[in-house]
Amino acid sequence: MEDSKTSDKLSEFLESGVYRLEDSNAVFIDPVRVLNRSYTRFRVSPSAYYSRSFDSKHAGQEARVSSNFRKRKRKEKKPQPLNDRERAADQRHQEVRPFLLKAHESLVRATELLEVVSNLKGNLGPSTSSPGAEQSLVELGRVWQAPLYEITLNFHPNDNAREDGGALTIQYCEQRAFPVFNNLVVNETSEDVEAELLNSRYILPPESSFYMSDLGQIHNLIPAETDCGFNLIVIDPPWENGSARQKQRYSTLPNRYFLSLPVKQICHTDGALVALWVTNREKLRGFVEKELFPAWGVKYVATFFWLKVLSRCCVCLYSEFY
């Protein structure tokens, strides 16, 4: 009976990309399978998506850098008494730690799931193990030519290929070009649409849109009609933090800058779910709960913890509702 239950859960995972772990409020997610559930015309290749994650050379270099950084931090760091905020953060971490450990233990016991995940590396083909250089859209948007860049959408109005007497007839493809920056790019059709930008290809899911710009232009997302607002808003702000400053991978903004974001104005009149990524700093947590959420008109309902188990590959989530 237990084997049958495990087999059913594994079959569900292979189809949905979500595996619910035993004795835990955690789920294991395979992004490729989750994405492919929503695509109709295209499919994400596991070998192409995971090639960077399983690149032993890249992983080895990253591990060495991380290890050297930790050693350096250990040598430089001197033990000091915790202040009030640090004690509060430490207490919260101690409360969360058992739940995360339980989620990890449940994952380790899911041997059938781990076997499937381990095979992802074996599925890498020689032609896809070294993907081309990725275009940095952030850097692209900073150059003076940014307003001139266009993205081309390939629409298939009559996507019904038919076969008559052995001859295959393929319907035409309509192309439309739009400015890619400071412009709302929309796929209003019920099919996936292939987009091209500077020799790179992307996929726009059905009835989806995106707007690439800096935060100074976010007010352009406020809909003219309130019933056209967003039902789901995911925000990953460039919080000020020491790690980002040391690595210099991206610029940060003062926390109070985000108070002016028109989150309430871009929400649908029926309400919206707002997901906000935060770091573990106690000061930031207090700012979000006491100032940011009230300014946005957001009511706190849940906390999700992201437990990274494989780089770019899968994540384990634990949720706690209040």
C-alpha cells in the first residue's frame, strides 16, 4: 500500500513538478516541469536549463570562492555580544530551524524523488551542456540605444497545420515588433508566443505581459480601469545589504524608497496576492511589517521559507500561516 502511494506521488510529480514531502508542510519543486505545464507550443529542455547547475567546472570554482570567503570572514569576525535586534533575529531563526531541518530530512527520505533528480545530470546532451552567453537585460537597458531596441513577437493566428494527400500545409506566422523597454508587451492570445530580441529567443505564455524599466517608470503600470489591475504581484526589491555591496553584482536602493511604490493602485479591485522577498535582517523585517505593508495597504497572511537544495534546479518550500 505504501509503495503504491509513493508511486502515485512520484507520478504526480513527473506530471506537475511538485512533490509533497511526508510529515512536513514542505514541497519539492522542479521548475522545468512547472513551466512546461503552462506551455502549449514550446517545451523547456531539462538538459539546457540545468546545464549550468551541473557544470562541474563552474560549480567547483563557485565552491572555492565561497569557501575562501567563509574562511576570510571567520578570521576577520570577532565574537561580540548580540544587541536587541540580533537577539530577536536569532530567536526567530531558532524557531524556524526545526521546521527547515524536518523538511530537509523528509527530502532525504524521498529516495524515489532523489533518484529522478539525480538523473537530470545524466540527461545532459553534448550540444546543450554549454549554453550561449546570456544577455543582461539590466545592462542593456542602461545604454543610450535602449529606446531603439525592439522585441519581435511571432503570432500564429491560424495554428492548424493540416495534411492533404501527403502534402503538409503550414499556416502563416504574423510578426509584430514593439519597443522592449518602457513599454507594456502583451500576448493577448490563448497560445504561447515566441519572442526574439537580439538573436535570443523567449516565450510569452498565454494572456501574459511584461514591462521592463526602472522603478521610476512603475506608475505607468497603473491601469486606467481599476478592474484591469493585477491579481498576483511578486516583488524582489534590491534591498541594501552587505553581501550585495561587497560582490557589487547589482545596485541597491534605500528601504524608504519602496514606500512610494504604487502597489495598491496596480492591484485588482477584487484584491491581489502580494509576494515580497526579504532578507533575514531584523531591522528590515520590522520596516516591512510596521511601515511598508501599511503604506501599500497590504495585510500579512503567511511566511514562506525557501530552502535551496540545488543551484538553479529545485527548491523546497515551507509555509507558515497566521
